[in-house]
Amino acid sequence: MTTLIYSKDMLIFGCGNTLFGNDGFGPEVIQHLEANHTLPERVLALDAGTGIRDFVFDLLLVEDPPKLMVVIDAVTVENRDVGEIFEMELAKVPKEKMSDFSLHQSPSSNLLAQLIEKGTEVKVLAMHTDTIPNEISPGLCPAARQAVPKAVEWIINEIKSRNCF
């Protein structure tokens, strides 16, 4: 399944750890998307868990990267309600989240910026959460659960707007 990332025009990555509350938002969105929709041939949705860095690094090595990559993740930002979904500019992604997209050997290296330089459009669909537990605590809070179908609707609209169906 993961080798398919090299041949798709649009990639949708759900990021996060389902064992830590709302951090599992991205994977939950992917699960809901796959359970309720058939994606077009040119689109791949993948639960990246906490391994998004590896996928992005691999995409930097291919000759023909995807046209669009959507990253779905939970973030903590000011002036948002828990469960609120919004498109986030890459430059505004919190520092602690950006480390997910940097090589540990080269902290200043931003893999997403390099992917953009290769011609891939990157969109971040974020869901605001006030906390991520420090201990194992699976499951989304009610507000985050309600945001899952809204995120899926956003994804479907994005796919339609690009004439992928």
C-alpha cells in the first residue's frame, strides 16, 4: 500500500498517535474517509501515524512527486475552539509540530518546504485541541469526534475541486 504514494497525484496523510487522545485525529479522519467514500484512482489516503517524516523524505527522492499533499493533524493554537477545523498556513504550524517534518540530523531542514520546491502543493488541515495527554488515553474527545466528518467533507470538496472524481 505505501508504495502507491509514488504514483498518485494527490496524497492525504492523517498524522497522529491514536493512543494519545485528540492526537489521533488525523488517523481517525482517514479511517472515516475510507469507510464512507471510494476515492478516485489518482488519490491515496493513508494513516501516517507518527511516521509522516519518512513518507515525505521518500517523496523527495522520486522524480515525479504528487501534485498535492494534504496533511491532517491536531494542533494547539490560540483563539480557536476545541474541535474547530481550519486550513493552516505552513508557516504557522507550531514549532513542536514542524519537528515531524525535519530530519533529526539536520534540524533546520524542513522537508515540506523542500517538497514544495519540487512542485508539490502542500495543504495542512488542522483541528484545534487544547490538550494531548501525557499518558496513554485512546479516543477523541466529543468535539474532536464531531470534527471528523467535517474534515472528511473538506477533503471530498478538495478532491472535487481538482476534478479527481
